Amino acid sequence: MKLQIKYILLFALVILLFCADLLIGSVRIPISHLFDNDGIYYEIIHNFRLPKAITAILTGSAISIAGLIMQTLFQNPLAGPYVLGVSSGASLGVAIYILAGSILPIIFIQSGFGLIISATLGAVFVLLLVLMVSFKVRQAVSLLLIGIMFGQIAGSVVSILQNISNPDSLKLYITWTFGSLSAVTWDYMIIMAPIVFIGIAIVFLIQKSLNSLLLGENYAQGLGVNIKRTRLLIIIAISLLAGATTAFTGPIAFIGIAVPHIVRKVLKTSDHLYTTLGCIFIGSALLLLCDICTQLPSEGYILPINSISALIGAPIIIWIIVKQNKSTY
């Protein structure tokens, strides 16, 4: 099957799931009312479900592309968008905001943007540390290990804050770690969307360098690729894509690791021009599907999206590991 036909089918799948995400929820909306211009159904769709569905597309695309270029950078099929510690930094920022608000003499903006500002500052802090280290480290594997260590340090600080916080603050923080697409309103969307678009644009601009890295850094350097510059742009792109989505939606597990493998399997290519487009379609479709699954209970409560994404993504990762082990014999 030609790539164009595959893209058309994937686009149709995204549209189908997008419409289903608008209709399914605690209030089931008849398909005949999908395009109403007024009334209660219009209010539900326009003010709540439409920004949530768009957030699913942005987040699914962003973390999938971040996972794709992370796997290329480290030549590791199990590398994910949060390996460099960006997510851990965002979690640390949120933990300080929620858990240490009554302990430390820090004044944050007391508004709906408080969590987002805190998560962004935490992610940027870790990003700056990783960027500084990237100029000192030659091997990508060393950078990977350093990123993991930064994540461990941030996680340790979060654990300390959890132990000294009150139960209400702890519950609020744990709820944030479950991830949520419904927290992104139209006001937040005008901030989140441009950041994601800039990150995706960077990936498209360096797709030739990314293709060269598929055969190793030495081969890419032999072709004239500036490894330090490419690595820097990759880190910036990952931080924009993973950092922005984590700040606005919380951490979303497994999608960033699983989707690049699905894309390569479906499209039968590793060319980043095509796989990046594939990550946009399949990442969007998969996270829309996860969001639909969170709405299925009819008792009026919503399942954590992190739990659903783990149920879908974890078996794919297990399959990858088993397949790799088989190929070594």
C-alpha cells in the first residue's frame, strides 16, 4: 500500500476518533447535534470537549515525535520523551508549588496558571542543566545517563516533599501525576499550541540530520553533520514538545515510547520526513482513543488517562523487548 493511501486512512481515523471524543462522555451527545450552533450540547462541545480533543491531538503528536527523535539520538528503541529528565523537572516544579507551598517562603501566582508556571519552570531548569552538560559530553549514551540521574535527583526531592506535606496537598499532587487533558482551556491552548508547533517545526528542519544519525554519529559526522548542533536542536525540540505537554496535561505514560514503533511498522520506513508525519497521525489517534476510554464508565467518573495509556502502551513495549531478544539468538 502506498504511503499516500496510508496517510489518508490514518487521517480519516483521526477524524473519526476526534468526532467520537466530542460525542462520548458523561453526557452522551447524539451525532445529529454535533454541529449545533447553540443550546446545551453546543456549550458542552465548545467549552469542554473540543479543547480537550484538540489537546489530545497536540499532546499525542508532541510526545510521539519527542519519543521518535529521542530513540534516534540514543539509538535505543526504549528511549522515551521523558528520559532527559524534563518530565521529572516539571514534576519537581509542581511538587514545590503544591507540596511545599506552606513550608517554603515562595510566592507563586495564585491563579489557574500556577501549576503550569511551576511545571514550566521546573522543566526549563532541568533543560538548562542538560544543555550545559551536552556541550561537555561527546557520547549520546553518557548524556542519556546524565539525564536519568537528573531525573532521579528531582524524584528524590519530590519524595522528600511528599513525606513532609499534608494529606490534602499530597492528594492534589498525586491527582496531577495521573495526567489530564480536560485541564487545558482555550486560554491555555493559545500558549500550548504555538510551543508544540515550534517543536515540530524544528524536527522537520533537521530531518536530514536525523536520518544520518540512524546509522550512527560517526557516519553522520562523515557526511558533514554537525553533531553538537544537531544534538542541541534535538534537546531543544524534545524539551519544547515534552516540557510543554507535561506542564499543561501532566505526564502521559508510554505513548512516546510505543508510537514510534507502531509508525515504523505501519509505514515500513525509518525516514524521519515520513515517520514524523506518521507520529502526528498515530499519536493523535492513540491518545484520542485513550481519552475515549477514560469516558466509557457511565457512573459519572473519569478514569485516569495515564492508566489507560499504560494499558495500551506497556504491552507494545513488552512486545518490542521480546522481539529484540529473539533476534539476538
